[in-house]
Amino acid sequence: MDSIYIYGGNFLRGETKIQGSKNAVLPILAASLLVKGTCVIKNCPRIADVYLMQNLLQELGCFVSWAGSTVTVNAFHVNDRRISGESVTRMRSSVMLLGAALGRFGEVTMAYPGGCVIGRRPIDIHLSALRKMGVEIEEQEQFFTAKAKRLQGAEIRLPFPSVGATENVVLAAVTAEGTTVLENAAKEPEIEALCEFLAAAGADIEGIGKDCLKIKGVEKLHEAKYKVPADRIVAGTYLTAALAAGGSIFLENAPAGQMQTLLAVAEEMGACVTVNDEGVGVDVIHKLKACSYLKTEVHPGFPTDLQSPLMAALSIARGQSVIEENIFENRFRIVNDLLRMGANIEVIKNKAYINGVERLKGADVEAEELRGGAALVVAGLAAEGKSVVRNRHFIERGYENICKDLRNLGADINII
């Protein structure tokens, strides 16, 4: 069956190691298409989305192999210029192959990408930016074709700091003719990781980590090795699990510098947070209090990917919390399931008013997307009795060992 069974009420204690970052490794895997040779990517999480990206690369002609958590991609003999099939429609990050394929071939025919049902995520920003680099795009109902005789550097200002559009422009620009200046670029840590990988392969990128990137095109990239950083969203999810269930846990190699907004919220709620060179610790001894007001923003603001897991924890905090969702309009889809578990939440437009209850009760619920599914697991840990979270496959898109990790921390959780 495709379900997770949870018997709530156990405190979480102990430590767990955080996996490699999903949102970093996917564009890095796409970037390997630019290298006529072999790239070695270490600390790669074994998750569904990575396997989907692997399938897409193999369909293009890449040789992909695993050794533990290390992935080797050889893109020397790539020749197919069509990116289609079920893997594209199931994964939003497949759009990263657009910029990489244009950089490698100068043309690509691609199906429109899919992903989670958390709201509109059109690729018009991507296409508009690429047009400024000399790309001609012909759009059809189910697919589009992009061509450029020679990608040209350009001055581009994004209307919104879109992570995907930033990554696609960077991927197209590293081997373009001339210099590309990208303003209002997204500053997420995962973009830094992509730029670091490309730099290791010979790309010339200035301003890494800032909102203005200057990319001088090089003739070609060379083979490279890179270690994927730890996943800040997985670390944040486990931290919210501790907030919900109580206890004392340590998140080995959690990237504290990328988690400042969540750590501040945890401390506001009354948790004791400790940070050292090895990771992040959180102690929850007493019933936590509400977070007065929180809004999701682009980095370095509070990440939308952690809004749902935090909502689950806030549903049993003392007092009223308010969450304003500014990134995806359907991030509140889990509210109905939380209400079935006994939560007291009212949604008005893009704000959720969460009135903490004494406890949640176990229920049979269904994951509809990745982070919402993880949030239902968090809620199940705090609930009284048995919870069943169905559609586990959504959660496995981004979490390598969520059940095993939480079980090692003392949770009564199993896959059935």
C-alpha cells in the first residue's frame, strides 16, 4: 500500500543526519548535460524526483550510474533534442533541462513541466528571459520548441526573483556568446550550489549569492566533481516535527545559516535552539506558544516549503498564529485535513488564522503534494491515536528516509 501509519504521542529524542538537497541536486543534474564528459555528484539523495531526472537524462542519451549516494553522469554521447514523456509532466524541475539543452544543442522540443498542485507556476518568466538571449520559441498546446543559432549574452531583469527562471538563465548563459547580466535574480542557497558546481566545471560567474549575477560565457565546460549540500527543507521539516511532538533532537549537518527564519520562529514559540559546527539542536520541554505573525517570502525570508509543516506544529501551540502565504496560492490545501484531525484554522484569502488546540486526534488523511504530505506526517506525530497518511509517493518525491529517520528518533511510524 501507498500509506504511512503513525501512532502519535511519542517524544522525539536522538539525532539524525540530513540528506542532500533535492532543490540543489536537480538543477545540478540538469547542468551535467552541458559537460561533454563525466560529472561526479556526491551526497545525492535517493528520492523520486532524482530518479525522474535520471530517466530524462538517460532518454537524452546520458549514461547515469550510482555508487551509494554518489551519482556519475556521462553526457558525452547525448544527441536527442526532445524532452518529453511522463517524467516531464510529473516533475516541475524538468524545466531546468530547457536552459541546459539550449546551451548544449541550441535547440530543444519540450513538453510543459508538471509537479505539485500548489498553484500556478507558469514558465512565461523563463521564456521571456531566454528570448532576450536570442531564443526563438514556438508554443503549442502540449509542448514548445526553442531554438537559437547562437545564444547571446544579454542584460535581463526578472519581474520576480523566480528560482527556476534564474537557474534556466544561468544554465543558458554559461556557454553563451558574450556576457549576461541577470538582475533581480533569486538568491536561494540552491542557486548558489548550482553556480558553485558550474564554476567547478569552468563557468565564469560573478555575484554568487547576490541578486545580480554576471555570467561571462565560456567556450565549453569541463568535467567536475561536486558535493551537494544538506537539505534545509528536510532539516526544517524534522525541526517542526520536534516542535509538534516535543522532545530533544539534533539534526546532524543541518545548514543553520540557511534556516535562520525558522530557528527564530522556533525560539519565539519557546523552543530551545542550539547551533554548532555539527548541526542544529532543538529542545521542546513545555507546551509551545503561538507565532504571532509569519509571512512566506523569497529567500532570505521564510520559505513557503516549510509553511505547511510549521502550520501542523502551530495547530497545537498555545494562542493564535497567523500565516500569510505570498508564494503559492494553494499552500493551504492541507487545512481541511488538519480540521479533520481537530485543528481550529480559518483561512481568509491568503492568510490562515490558527487557534491552537490542546491536542489533535488521529485520522485517515491524504497527501496531495510533497510538503503538505510531510506536514500531515508532522501532525500525525502530535495526534492522539492512529493516523494514516495516504499517497506516500508524494512525500517520497523529496524525503529520502522520512519514516526511518523519524522512527530512529522515537516515533511510532511505519510504511504499510
